[in-house]
Amino acid sequence: MHIFRGRHSGADSNKIATQAAKHSGGSRLAAVASAIAVAFSAYSLWETSLKAADLAVYATGAVTYERDQSADEYIMPAGGFEVFALPITIANGGARDAPVLGLQLEVRNPKTGLSARFEATYIADAAYFATPGRQRSNTVRPKTPFSARVIAGRSAWTGTVLFYPVSYSNGKALTPVNKVAQFNKELFKKYAKETATSGSGITMSTYEMPSDFPERAERDAYYAKVLNQSDTVEATLKVVSPAPGWFDRVFGRTPQPITLVLDMPDIPGDRVERGELVRLRVAGTEP
């Protein structure tokens, strides 16, 4: 009787041990499955809610240039505002929203050495380009003011941005027309008598002026433009964003600027001065 019980007890022990092993293996599998589920949940949370804003800027080759002469004489520089129209897309690959305060365009003319900073000032739509080609200088094309915007996570914004100059390396290039007119008037008074005698000629409203006049360089500076007939310029597009917080500094990425090399066609200067839109050639891009 005791022998029978001993054998039965050993069999029960083996059965219990086997079941415990199976249970332990199942627990490990359940733990692994739970860990994988937690990892996927954490990844999903990061991608959908926590991932820092990741802005990327794209500009197409359809760049247009004009000289806007529709502003008031107390604001507009001589010869009008230089305007670059760029179709731009700003994409946010992150999950968090990304504020964009503005856009800047740094333009430099290697031939003349003149550089200028332009800022996003207006947004244009198809109607802006629908106006017939040759225009009077006071033509006003439809446009709306550019404002700061927020690019939502996993989304993009597209628009044609008009960049107007805010500064030149030559500080006189943005002098308002009324002040330039006063300068020309005083110049005319100063040299009218001797130019009439010599026959060299000088006028208040044109570039006609003898090269040996000491004021020639100053007068030319008022009419300086960063882009002229057959010129090539380098334009660098930058995004202006607010100062990042600690999270964005650690996990975010600053949008990289875009450099465009733009060629002005050999188009008569008077057509540009009339306010005609000119399609520029994009000679190359650098990411």
C-alpha cells in the first residue's frame, strides 16, 4: 500500500513540474508580447503626438521678378521695389505644430557686389500673373499680406510668396522717390548753367549725367538694384521661427536654407522698369 502511494506521488510531482514549466514559458511569452505592445504604443504615441516639429522647405524653379512702382512716393524707392515671387511649400514631418514667423530671402549680385535682404510681404494667387504682359508702372496686381502661420503636424502649406526688400548693402538704394527727386532738383540747379554752356546735358528725371560730376556715384546709388539685365544672382531662402524650447532643441531640427542661382534674361531694361513680370531662369540649386 505504501509502495503504490509512493509511485502515485512521484507521478503527481512530475505532472505538476511539467505544468509549472509550461506555465512559466507561457508567462515569458506573454511578457514578451506585452513588451512589444508597449513599444508599439510608445512609438505610436511619439509619431502621432510627441515627435518634435520637423520643417522642410521646397521652392520650385518658377521664379518671377518685377519692380513694383505702385507705392506712394514717400515709401517707394527710385525705380520701384524689386520683387521676387517664389512658389514655396513648407512641410512639417513632425507631430507637433510648427509656427513660422516669416521667410527671408538673401540676394547677392557677384558682379556688382550689391546684396539685399528681402522678406515675405505678400501672398499672390493666379490673378497676380493673369494681368497682360506689358504694364504701366502704376499697375496694382492683386495680393494679400503675408502673416505668420502655424504648420500643423504631418501637414504642409503651399503658396506663392512675394518678397520685398527691407535692406541693401548700399543704404541709399531704399531712399524714397520724393527725397531722390529733391536731390535731383538741387543737382539740376547746381549744374544747369555749366551743362548748358558745355552742352553735356543733365536732367532731373533720367540717368543722363556726365561721368566726371562728383555727385555721379551718389546719384547712381539711389537707383541701384540687385538684379539687372543679364545679371546672375545668388538667393538664399530661410525660415524665421521662434526661439525653440528645450524639447525642440533636443529632439527638433532646424530647417535648412535653400540656395537658388537666378539668371535675368537679356530683356530690355525699360520693360522691367515699366513693371513687366519677368520669368527668371534657375541656373542651379543647392540643398
